Amino acid sequence: MTRISVRGVAVASATAVTAVGAVVGAASGSEGKTVQTVDVASATLLADAPTGAQAQSVGDGIGRQANAQQVSADTAAKKAAAEAARQKAAADAQAKADADKAEADAKAAAEKAAAEAKAAKDAETKRASEQASRDSARSVLASVPAGSVQDIARQIVGNDTQFQCFSQIVTRESGWDYTATNSSSGAYGLVQALPGSKMASAGADWRTNPATQVKWGLNYMNSRYGSPCGAWSFWQSHHWY
């Protein structure tokens, strides 16, 4: 900023006023008549105008005020720019978080759908396999004459008294249906082995061969209760063996 001396302005103005007064007086008066001039600048402007150090101080004050206003404006502009940048960064971060969440949700939904589809397929495959096994077992059973399963058991057990005890248990457990399956526990076969796969120790055909089931059941009753009659005695007290 260029500082202009207030005193210089006042003196210039006073000089101009004095010169005008002199010209006017010369034009209106007669020749040789002394024209009295009034030092207007000295009487008014110079009396009120700051001089020297005072004028310098006023100029400095004006400069400082202008500088302060500029600094304030710059600070406000920087603050506004910083706030705008912060808001944009926050908006960008939120948008990214929303996009990431949407992507994660979509991925989780796809994985869940795939898992459910696989579980449904596995369950259907299992049901089909079990049904095929039951159908196979029924087919085998249909080809066996009535009473032959009991005859097979009688031959394997041997002792008639022990067979009668064995028969009492089998009648109540499966009704002599070697494909009988307990829907709650999964127990299977004539003696309702739990799980049915235990009977594999007597033969791989444990699902469809009543003889294999009788052999396993007889061995179980002998090892656990001493005999089929010992097992039948326990069954009467507990309704399981």
C-alpha cells in the first residue's frame, strides 16, 4: 500500500484556494488596489490535518487494519477449504464403506444360497440312497417265504428256550422286519442295532441279510447279558436292552 501524506494534501489544497482568491480579487477590484487574501488552508485544513509522526501513525494504522482484514479473509478461506476437503473425504469414506458392505452382503448371500443348495442336494441324495436300500431290502424279503426269517433265527440260536427269549425281544423291537428303522433314533434291523452299522462286524450285508442280523444280535445278547434269556429278563424290567 502507498502511503499519502495527509499534510501534503492539505498544503496543496490551501495553495489552490489562495491562488483562486487572488485571481477573483484582481478581476473585481480596481488596478493598484491591494487585494486581501485569506489563507483558507492555514485557517481550516492545516489546523485539522495530522502532521509528521501523527500522520505516519494514522497511515500505519490503516495499513495494519487492511493487512489484518486480508489475513482474516485468507484464514477464513483456508478454513472453508479444509472443511470442504474433510466433508468430501468423509463422504468418500462412507461411500466406500457402503460399497464394501454391499459387496460383503452379496457374497455372504451367495455363499449361503450355495450352502443351502448343497445341503438340499446332499439330503436328497441321502434320502434316495436310503430309499434304494429299503426297496432292495423289501425286494429280498418279498422273495423269502413267510416264517423263513424265524426259521433262520431258530437255526442260528439253536437252543429252543433261548430262541423263545430271542423271539420275544425281536417281536417287540422290530416285529421280525429286518428293514425296520426307528425314525427317531435311527436304530435298524431285527434287533434294532444303534447305529445299524454296528452289525457290519457280522457281515457287510447287514442291511439286507436277516441271518447276519441274527448272528450279530445273538452275540450282543450273549456278551452283554450272558444269553438271550438274560437280555429278555432285562428288557422286561426296562423295555430296552
